[in-house]
Amino acid sequence: MAQFLVLMGGFVWLVWRGVAEMDYRWQWYRVPRFFYKEVDGELIAGPLVDGLWVTLEIAAWGLVFTLLIGLVVALLRLSDSIAGKALATVYLEVVRNTPLLVQVSIFYFVLQPLLGFNNPLWAGIVCLSVFEGAFASEVIRAGITSVARGQWEASASVGLTRLQAYRYVILPQAVPLMLPPMAGILINLIKHSAILSFVAVFELTTEARNLVGDTFMSFEVWFVVGPMYLVLTITLSGVVAWLERRVHRGRSA
Amino acid sequence: MIEMRGVNKWFDDFHVLRDIDLRVAQGERVVICGPSGSGKSTLIRCINALEEHDEGEIVVDGITLDDDSRHLSAIRQEVGMVFQQFNLFPHLTVLENCTLGPMKARGLGRSDARALAMELLERVRIPEQADKYPAQLSGGQQQRVAIARSLCMRPRVMLFDEPTSALDPEMIKEVLDVMVDLAGSDMTMVCVTHEMGFARTVADMMYFMDDGQIVERAPPQQFFEAPASERTRTFLGQILSH
Amino acid sequence: MRSRRKRLTPLDFVIFAAVIAVVAYVGYRVESVLVYSWDWSAIPGYLFRHDADTGAIVPNLLVLGLLTTLRIAFWGMLLASAIGIVLGVARTSRRLFPRLVGWAYVGFIRNIPPVPFLFLFYFFISSQILPVIEIEAFVGGLSDGGTQVLELLFGPADLIVNFLSGVISLSMMMAAYIAEIVRAGIQSIARGQYEAGYSVGLSRLQTLRYVVLPQAVQRVIPPLAGQFITLIKDSSLVALISIQELSFMAMEIAISEQRFFEVWIFTGFMYFLVCYSLASVFNRLEKRAAAARR
């Protein structure tokens, strides 16, 4: 542990030295204003708070659509519909084999005008959901198929329909298995939302880039924004770990 | 009650069921035995369409098993099934395992379903375990719950697919006792099992399967004392010699 | 006789109808509302051009970009694997110190979005680390032959600093993911294998070397192959820090020629072609290897 602290200290010192050699002028005192301003005794949110809020908005809506897309695609793949399987396969291969940045560009520069739609934020949310939906469908499908075949058979033998079997037998067992990887997907949504800074969605990274452009305080801004993401994602991981424990406790009680 | 005529089935190139003819009358108790891989499990799984047959006709209680999904669910409500691996629902308590089918498929009210489930759990002699989860029970207890779960659907036929082969020896008897009990109540039963003592006690008719075919069909007395087929004799010799 | 297999369900018709409806709507938008005339004829010109001086056909922007992307992926994978393996082994160490270092690195990188990370890192590397090793002086001092080899491996000599910054930033990031793959591979080997190793008199290091790693490698290679494809895709991110790879070139062309539809769709298609064929090849190799092991 002591060794580790020494190493971390050494690392920080190195960065510090490097920055000092660049004649970099630290201006930490300006940072609070990135968060809030006081105008006439009233607090107004600064750019970083605005950006954080948009990032959270993207993540929340993104999660809703991601789950929806993931569920539909997973069910299509598990169905016996030929067209359904084909459609799901094409979707998965296209999403998996192209970079997110290119997908964002296609959503923003191609699909938006094509579909007569003009809202970068929602184009971004839909694009991210389409991207993460591929991973979510994989998680959902794996969760469903990991429930033993015998459970389907037992459901059928007590007279449940396919839909009832999903509702009462398969999903209650599959969902707890999906929870941890789904948390990973939510965290990815937050991480990948930063790519939307490329198409003028005013989320956290865009605001940070604009601040860097305006003030040239690259180090202060990124050293603040990085930990903001870190706190966000680590908090989420913690919440999910807690949820998972609760689910397990409920089971074995 | 059950009629199979000229049933054939393939798993890809493998011909699992060859020209199966089988008739089970109301209240009749049939035991099917045979070496592993002979197709006996596949045969009884065809009766409630867990496996699809490729050729031939299967009629259960006057309903023909075909592509019509209403026929399928009607048959499944008539036919209870007990699996080798129990297949209890691990996320539900014993009681909930028993009430799920009656409530969702039969539309029974909660209290009626509970009363029914308790009655049948008493019949398989484990009413005191009603609020536990399957993982907290022994194998024998789990299989008895599985039997109760099937009986809760008030089936007219019970299918047993090697109900004791996943059990430790000391638990086999408690399950067989329940099955003998059930046989005494005039239930129509089709059992795939190697428990020859059980077969002798309850079976009205024995079937011997090998290589996807029904090789021998005889009443137990004749089946055990004077089997007609050489293959039956060899098989009986192997499993009874110890 | 019953035949239940391969039959169209009602769902199939719903899906057919939906797909046709979407295609029709997009067609209607393009033809009647946007009145956009597609022009794919310029695309080949972005791939290759005719060099007036030599009369030869030479790669143009998109192909140059693709080559840079592949070079970044190749060197990035090597560097990331080297760092990732060290970190992955460190994370399974019995001593606390290496475990903590690995844990901190992986946790840090996996919880910060790639984009801010790249900005910070690029700024730091290009202004701090590369000047220290005097790469530009080294490149300037090379003979013609040396320059040719260098350009084959690393792309145009005048862009080498730009290129290296991209490679290093990406591999620092990717290393965290590779470390996790390596750790999972090592930890997937059952306890009993170590015990068996000790019981025939091997030391811990020998057990690792002769018993655990050979088995772990088999399990690690498929996810590493997948990671390589991820790296190709993620390399598009360095376009944001002006590394001149495929996505950057696409952006440039799309803006300068005002041909957003064609250029972005075609660029997506290029990535798809590369990634999909690589994935197919890896899949086939994996199947063959699995068959050989049996």
C-alpha cells in the first residue's frame, strides 16, 4: 500500500513537473465559475453543470431506448420468424462492424435530413441507443437462453402459453442475470455520449471543449471533467452492485 | 386415451422413432423401458408435443396433435409431465410452483389455487415445505413437488420421464411410493423408468423399446417371466442381475 | 405427415411490410422533398487518383486514410498488448502492490470516456513525451531507403508525430481492456491446475509458465481478436484529435465537397468491409483451432 502511494505520488509529481516546464499558468481560481455563477444574488448553473445535466439526460433516455431495442432484437432472434432473424442479424452485423463515430455521422449528416428531423440531441440519443441496443440484445438473449430448456418444458407442461412462460418463469430468472452487464451498458452510454460532442450536442465533453477553446485552461478543465465522469460511473457501479446484492438476498431468503 | 399411429421422428439423419403404435386406455398404467438412446424419452415427450413428430398421428383424449396451437394447449392442460431433472421453477416457492399453472392457464383464483396446491402437497406428503424454495429441498422432495405441481392442473394423463434416475438411492422410494399411491387412484399413467419393482406392482402393460422401435408389448407377468424377444431378455438380464 | 419447419409466420409479413414502408418513405423524401440527386461517381476519385507527374494511379485520401487506420490498429494492438499483458498479470499477482497498480489503471481508464481521455492525453503526449525522444530529428536524419521503410510502416514521414501520438493514446486506453481479458484468462484456469503443478514440484513461476499460461493463451486469443476489431473501430476517435485516418479524411471530404450522404455512407461501408471480413476470418480460424483440439 505504501509503495502504491509512493508510486501515485511520483506520478502526480511527474505530471506537475511536465506542466511546470511548459510554463503553464494554473488558474484554478477560475474553475468554480464553470460550475455556477452568481448574478444578482441568484445562482445560475455554469457550463459544466449544464453539460452534466445533458449527459445524464442522454444516458437516461438512451437507457430506455436501448432496452427497448435490445428486447425487440433479442426476441426477434429467438423467434421462428425468418424475416425477423434476418433483420436482427443485419442490424447486429452493421452496428458491430462500424465505428460509433461513423454511425453518429450517418445519423446526423444522413439520416436526420433524410427523415426530415432536425434535433441533434435526439438524433444523438437514438444513435447511441441503436449502438448500445446491439449489446443489450446480446445480454438479453444470453440471459434468456441461460435459463435451462427444462424450464420452458415445465412451463408448457403446466399449460402456460409462450408469453406466460416468458412473463412468469423465464424473465424472472433471466433478469437478475442481465443486471450486471446492463449496468455496464448504462456506463457505456455515459462514456459514449462524449462522442456526441462531435455533432454539436451540448453535453459535458462539448462544454469542456468549448471552455478549453475559450480559456486555454486545458489541464484544469480536463482534470475536472475526467473525475466528474469517474464519479458518475463509479457511483452507478456502486448502485448496481447494491441492487444486485438485494436481488440475491431476496432469492435465498 | 392416448393413441399413436405410425409415428416417425428424425433428429437430422438419426431416425429416433420408427413406426410407433401405442394405445393407452383410460385408467391404464403403462411402463416403457429400454436401453438408453432407444427413443423412449422422445416417445413420451411427443405425447405432449415437447418434441414434434414428423410423421404419423397422435390423438390424446380425442384431440389430434397437429399444427393448431389451440389443440396443443388443450392437450398440454390434459397431460401432466414429470421430468428427470424435476424442472421446478427456482425463483418461486414450492407453493407458487404449484399455483402458477392453475392461476395463469386455468384462470383459478388465488385462494382456490392455494387450497388445491396444499391439498396436493399433502398428497405427496410435504405440505410443511410449501413456503421454501426448491433449492432448499432434497432431490426426492423436489420430485414430489414436481408431481404435485403437475397434479394441480387436474390432468387426465400423467407422463413420467425417468422420474427417479436423477435421485440418490435413498430418495427413490419416497418418490415411487407417491407414484404407487397415484396409480391406486385410477390415474392414466405412462412411465419411462427402469424401476422394475415398481413396474411389476403397478403396470397394466409393459413396453420394451430398442433402436427407436417398440420391440415387445406384454402384460407384466408375461413380460418378466417369458419375454418373447431375445433383446428384451438380454436387457432384463442386464438390469435384474444385481 | 406434418411439416412445421421453414414457414413464414405473420410476423414475417409485418416485418416485410415495415421494411418496404421505410424504404418507400426514404425514397419519397429523397425524390420529392429533398430533391437530392445522388452522385456516387466522385467516390472512386477519392479512393485513387491519377498522378500527373508520374502518370501512375496512386492512392487518394480515403485509401490513405484507411492505410493509416490499419497502421494505427496494428501498432496500437502491439503496444496495447504489451502493456495489457503486464497489467493483466499484475492484477492476478499475490502481492498487493502490483494488484493495486493494475486495479487503479484499469479502473481509471474504463470509467472515463475515451474522448476526454484522448484530448488530455494527446495534449500531454504530443507536447511532453514525443519532444523528449526527439523523433523528428531522428526521422529527418534517415537515408532515403530508411525513409521508405519508415513510411511503409508508419505512414508519411512528415506526419509521424501526429501518427505516434494517436497510436500511443489509443494503446494506453486499449491496454486497460486487454488487461481485463488477460486477467480473466488467467483466472479461468482452475485452482486444481496450480495445485497439480505444485504437486509435481514446480515453483509458482514454473506453474504459471508451463501449466497456466499455455491454457490461458488459448482462451485469451478469441477475445483479443475481437479487441483488435474494436481497436480498428475506436481508432476513428483519434480523428477528433486530428490524426489523419479514415474518419478524419471522410470529414474533410464531406465538408469540402458538401457530399455528406455519399461520403459517410461509403466510409461506413469501408469500415464494415474491413471489420466484417476480419471477424469472419477470426471466426473461421477459431472454429478450425477448436476442431483441431478435439
